[in-house]
Amino acid sequence: MPTHRAVGTTPVRKTHRSTAIRLAAIAAVAVTAAACGSGDPAPAPGAGNGTPAALEGVGPITLASGKDTSGNMQKQVDEWNKLHPDQKVTIVELPESADQQRQQMVQNAQAQSDAYGVLNLDVVWTAEFAANQWIVALPENEFPLDKLLPATVETGKYFNKLYAVPTTSDGGLLYYRKDLLDAVGAQPPKTWAEMQEICEKVKADNASLDCYAGQFEKYEGLTVNFSEAVNSAGGVVVGEDGKPNVNTPEAAKGLQFLVDGVKSGMIPAEARTYKEEEGRRAFQAGELIFHRQWPYQYALANASDGSSKVAGKFAVAPLPGLDGPGASTLGGHNYAVSAFTPNKKTALDFIKFMVDEKQQRANLMATSQAPTWAALYDDAELVEQFPYLPFLKASIENAQKRPSVVKYQEVSTAIQEAAYSAMSGEVAPADALATLQTKLEQLTAS
Amino acid sequence: MTTMVGAPVDPKPDATPPGPGRRAGVGRLAALLVSPTLIVLALVVAYPIISAVRLAFYRQSDGIDPQTGILIKGDEFVGLDNFFDMFRGDTGDRFLNALLNTTTFTVVAVGLEIIVGVLMALVMHRAFRGRALVRASILVPWAVPTAIAGLLWRWIFQADGVANDLVPGAPILWTADGPPAWLAVVIADTWKTAPFIGLLVLAGLQVISNEVYEAAKLDGATPWKTFWSITLPLVKPALLVAVLFRILDTLRMFDLPYTLIGPGKDATDTVTVLAFEEAVKFGNYGQASAYSVALFIYVATVAFVFVKLLGADVIGAQRGRKR
């Protein structure tokens, strides 16, 4: 198959006849792929598993992504450019806020602009971009999907087709003050009740400390934290069948944990204004005993330049739950090919290059972003450098993905509304969940 | 104007400027000279307004193909449904709440800004050492971009910020929701735009003749009496224009609530925030247009009532007549 495509893409001027031959060759490839590619008995004309005919065209492309804070993405792109001087990739840096990244990508897609070639999508955007056909379906057999963590691959799929390939993942971890827990002879908690007990013991000597915080400001982070609480209590927000099922006793217990936490002071009142960074400042200032946070905090909180008062004094554990270990919400980013770029073959090859073990290892080393390549989590050398990797792997493997729905933004807003109003004490948790269930049913009905 | 248009057409339109033929063809020439402006205005003002109004009667279809999950695209005409939705059900609650916020922000913030702004103008008008410095420093907030000001105030109002250090008692969650959030926006907006009123009022103060004040002094008027009977009536035209501008501006307030508190908060969502969320975040351009059209009508009504009731002299008709 690759040889066929190579023929089709030689950059030589062609006559009409050879164009026809080329088209025929592509058609032949398409037919072969449809026939032998998936071995699926169900015929899917025109929308086969691979749709290889759509992914051609080589030349310069762009990579639209959030801020390249570490500068490592540029390094990786430089490496690609050295190998493929005729298919240069240029990074288009989008704003730091995920909402604004999405807005720019959506606006470009709505204008059918080819300004962005490869899109670095947040895992929750896949459904919206795929349903709008702003990104193209990718041939699954072209990627080493079996080498990636299965949970992450699922986030790139929509209606059983692969639309995006995961390059980084993310899972929540429980950061805890090891020095304080050791002082009272406690092990990291497995349940919320244990966490509360430990807090009480620790606070007996350190009354000024706060027990627990996550991301509770009214934004995407609250959706993440609410879903985690619900999942950790054995409930679901949106079930496997895509149907919302949040008005359940399990979900109520999850929400109750957050509501009670605020009421009892176990979650400090300020935490209701925390996004990632506010919470990180509080943890680094030594104000928190437990903190639910992404892996990126590990390196920053361990910085020995004086910016963190807790350097060397903390460790991580899996998130606690109601009766046992909790379930994280899955984060991370996937690469997808814009439907409007003319150079889709280059985009595809570039994604293959970036998702490869070598690049993922380099990215982990440089940015401490969670890789999707499963083997990296068991690499002794890496584990030594990033001691949280085993916990992170467990967190990601057990993680639940957020609802994969086209109207994700509205779904997330409804979830935030319910969680926020319950946590502020305005609405009773049961009422909040009942309202949420009605809203989600409206939003997911098609 | 009427005499110009009605002037007889001169047979020599190309006559040199000082001659009597200068008036000839002036109307036509004026139309020609103005036409580029009119075309630009039609493109950047008329077209978007008409387009937004049209959009307000449509709704994007949101069905997906059950086999492939692909969105079935297309707009459907829904008549006045988008407008009805603003007053019923869930969306109705949100809209009416936003409308209330918009109105209370306008009344309270502009009220405070008038008081603070007039005081600033009186200070800036005084002759004293370092006046230039005071004038410049008073105007600084007005020169700061609002979105940046919103972020700066967010730092001040965050849980461990300066505002909570100044206020005794348990920390107030200014940026969360509820009355403190509303107050935070009012404070930031007053800080931001009182200088604007101060600037326009200062311009009004500077044209008041000193003789009036001297006469008042000779008659033994107290400073208080002088302010109410002389200063205020004489700066009223300038003040009214400034207030009208501020009202129109505050009614479409977006950046402060959005950057300082964040969207989705009941206490601070304005109609513009709602429209932005619907359009940019949810992609419901029809509903967003309906919100914008409703706000457009609201703003136009307020401006009309304000001009009619208080006689704000926006286009300078008063001054023209006096001359």
C-alpha cells in the first residue's frame, strides 16, 4: 500500500492520462483496503475503516497547538523538518486557555481555512470536531494503537472510527504531605473517610492547615472533579450507552462528598475559587494536606529554588474513593488532521512521527507530560526520574472519560452549574442532580 | 443645510473657489465625497445589523446521523422562537437574570461614576502644584485596556488577595458568585470609567467663565451653593453627554464580568456574556443573535428615553441654536 501512494505523490508534472492512471491506482488501493483492510463483513461503502483515498497530498503543514511552554515541541518539529525538508511543519501557537484554543480552531474550521493542518485537540473535543467533519477519519492500521494505553485510544474515537491519535494523556493524582502523614503514622488514604480521619489527626498539631482541595471554580476543572467524585462513588455521569444516568444514589454520594466537604470545612471555602494554578499555589505554600491535581504539579512543587515550601515533603497516591480507590477523569491531548488542509498525507506521517516511542520519551523527559506509550511507564530509568509514573499509569488505566458528545460544551456547562450550585449550598444535591439529569437528556437526545 | 440644498444650480460648476460659483453643485459634490463613508458605514454597520437580525430568526439544526454520528448541517427558520425562549423556561431565567444584572450594573455603577467623576473633575480643575501629575494619574485607569484591568482586579479580589487583607473578618469569596462578585464588578467598573466622566466634566468646567464665580463670591454665596447653583447647571450639558455614553457602554458590558468573575455566574452574567457564550462556546448563533437584538432594542430605547427626558444634547443642536 505505501508503494502505491508513493507513486501517486511523485511531484512531477503529469499529463491527463497519467492523472487518470494515478486516480485508478488510488481507487485500486481504496478497494483493496476496503476488501482486506478490516476484514469486517459489514460493507461500508465510501466510509470504510481506512478511507485512505482522502489522505493524500504532501507539502508544508502547520501544527495548531496550545502554548509550547517548554520549547520541546519546537525541538521535535525541528527534527521532523530536518528529515523532511520538503514537508516542513510550522507550529501555530494558540492561547494558553483551552477554551480559547478551541474557539480559534472552531472559527478556522467554520471558515474552512487551511491555516491549521494538524490539530492538537483536547480529548473532550473529538466528538464535536468529528461530528462536524472538521477532522478526517484516520486509518487505524497506520498507527501503533496496540502499544498505546487503551483508555487513551478510546478518546480519539467517535462512532467506532478513529479521528484522533493520543499523544499525551493525563490523570488526576492525590498529592499528599508525606512529612505530615509520617508524623502521625498514617498511610495515604484509600477512601474519603480515611482522608478525613488523617486530616483530623494532622490538624490536631497544625490547626492552620486545610485538608483537601481540587479544581472547584466554575469551569472545565469542576466538570473533571465532579465526574471523579461521581465515578469514585460508583456512579456515572453518562453511561456506556451514551445515555446520561446521573440521578442515582451513587452519583448523589459522590456529590455529597464535595458538598459535605465544603460544609464541614474539610474543603476550604477558598477552594471554590481554585483552578489548577490557584490550588497549586496553595499546595506549594504548604497550606494543604491533600490536593487533587494533574502530574504537572510534581516537578513544580518539587522545585528547590525556593518557589515551593513543600519540595521533598510530598508524594502522590491514587485518588481515594467512597469504598476504595477512586477513578480519575481522563485528560490529555490527541492529534487530528484538519479536513481542510491539502497535505493530509504529510499530516498523517507527522502524527505517526510524533506518537512514536522515541518522541514520546523525549517529550516526557522535557515536559513531564504523561505519555500514551504504555511501555514508557514501566521503564526503570524513567520511573527513577518521575517516581509518580506507576501511580499515573494506574490512574489513567482506571480513568473514566468525560461524555463523548457533540454538544460537549453545553453538557459540561450544565454539569458545572449543578456541581457549583450544590457546593455553594444554594441547591440541595438531590435537586441539582435531578435537574442535571433532565438537562443532559435534552442535550444528548438526537 | 436647507439653503445649501435649495440653492439654484450654477451653470459653471468648475468655477474657482472664491467666486460665486462655489455653491454650484455643492450638493452633488457633497454626496460624492460622503459616499465612500456611507458605503463603509453600510458595510460595517448596516450589513452586520441586518444580518444579525436575520440570524435571530434561524436555529442551527443539531441532529446527527445515527450511523456515522455526523452532524446534519443546515439552518431552519424558527420564527420568533428564539425570542420567546428568552422569556420562558430555563433560558428565560438565565436571560431575565442577565437583563437584571445588566440594568443594576448600569444604574449603580454609572451612579457611582457620576459622583466620583465629578469630584475628580473638580480636583483636576483646581490650580495647584503638581496638577499635571494628578490629572495624568487620574486618567491612567481609563487608559488601561478593560480586559487587563479585569485580570488585575481578579488578583486583588482572589481569596488570598489584597481586598481580603483590607476587609476584616473571614475571607470573602469575591470571585465565586453572589453579591460580592456583583460588587467586585461595580467597584472595578467605577475605578475604570469614573475618569472618563471626570475628563468630559473637566472640559465642561473649563468653559465656565470666571466672572460668574466672582459674581457669586461678591454676593456671598457659600462654596456649596456655588456648586449647586452655578457649577452643576453649567456643566450639565457636558455631564449628560458623558452619562449617556457611560450608560450605553455599561449596558453592553462584557469584558469585566468575563475576565474578573468568569462566565456562567448568576450574579454577574450580562446579556453580552450570554450572547458570547451562546455564539462562541455553544455555536448557537441564532439564539446569540436574538440576545444581541434584544439588547440592541433595549439600549436604543434607553438612549431615546434619556435624550427625550433629560434633553441630553448629543449632536450639539443646542449650541448651534445659541450661536
